[in-house]
Amino acid sequence: MGKKGFVFDLDGVIVDTAKYHYLAWKKLAGELGFVFTEEQNELFKGVSRKRCLEILLEIGNIKANQEQFDKWMKEKNEDYLAYIEKMGKSEILPDVPRVLSFLKNRNVKIALGSASKNARTILEKVELLPYFDSIVDGNDVSKAKPDPQVFLIAAKNLHVDPMDCVVFEDAVAGIQAANNAKMVSIGIGDSDILNEAKYNFNDFTEIGDDFLESLL
Ligand code: B16
Ligand code: MG
């Protein structure tokens, strides 16, 4: 299929940082006097930090002024970063290094396309940074997924036509963003939820070298 650029989402695709986001949001909710459930945390996947806090405050029915809002954003991120600080290679999701190595050896370009402003730190911690030709994260975008902006910037940085790019994503909005960018979308996770993806796999152990080869 002549694909030349491969873009990976971070949380839910390369590492499971959702569990750390959850612990940090849960702590904040506790301080604000309400319970935040793991089920509610599902709503936060792929969503920007600012939007997550807005949703959290809606759940707790809490009104905040700008100063409180900024303080809570900062507090949540500091708690989250304390978990990230302890991350290592063992937290990379199964077979991600195999797929990255395979692609690297085939001389295609690799980018990260994540909503997280902590993406670079996380890739450094799990020692995957050298695989990436470009990192596009929450610091680079003004429009959230499903807007295609994050992936279009990645394609531009890789000097690859968006139509020659493939995206690995675990969030519905991310699959929609990839489709909106006219890229090949690959859903990592539940195929019933990610049913708008062109291809679906539960995780990278299901993505064989022959499938990758067929994309090149
Ligand atoms: P940060 P992804 C997303 O990562 C997470 O899924 C989402 O829960 C989080 O709020 C967002 O990053 C922002 O993260 O607070 O580190 O800037 O899936 O887009 O890689
Ligand atoms: Mg994700």
C-alpha cells in the first residue's frame, strides 16, 4: 500500500498511563469531596488535561474561578508526574518495541501524535525516544482530536503525504482524527468501540510482521 509514515498515539497504545491519570484525578476529586470512578476515567482517555478538569468539575458539580482551576490543573499534573518519574521500560505495552524496530529497519518515518503535554518525558522514561523522528504532543496543537491537526502536523514534520500515513490509536476521537486526516486508522483495543477504524487489533501482539509488510 506504499505507506511511508507511521504515527503512534501514546496513552493506551505505547504505555498504559491512563492508570496514573486516574490515580491523580481520583486524589483531586477526593480532596474536592466526591468519588471519581474508573468507569468515569474512560471519558478522559485521549482528552486534554484542561477538558478533563472541566469534566471532573461537572461530575462533582463544582464551580471554580480561574485561579482555582489553574491550581487544580497544576496539582493534578504534579501528582501525575510523580508516577511518571517511576516509570521504566517494563511498562511498555506488549510487542510495541518489536513493531517499532520492524518499522525502523524498513526505513519508514515514525512520529508520536498525542494529546499529552508530558509525552516526551514518558518516552524518555521508557527509553523509546530514539525511535521517533517527530514528536507532536499537547504542546503543539490548538485543536483536539477528532480534529486531524495533531496527525497532519506529524505528517508535515515527517515530510510524508497524509494519505501515505498510518495511525495507531486507542480512542474513538483519535480514530476519527486519523480518518479526518485521510490516514489509515488502526484501532488498538475493543473493535466494537473502535468500529470506525480501518483495521482493528486488541494489541500489538496481534499485529504480525506480514501485516506491517502489507502496509509498506
Ligand atoms: P497530560 P494520549 C492523553 O494521552 C490521555 O489519554 C488523556 O487521559 C490525558 O488527559 C491527555 O493525554 C493529556 O495528558 O495531562 O499529560 O498533558 O492518548 O493522547 O497519548
Ligand atoms: Mg490514547
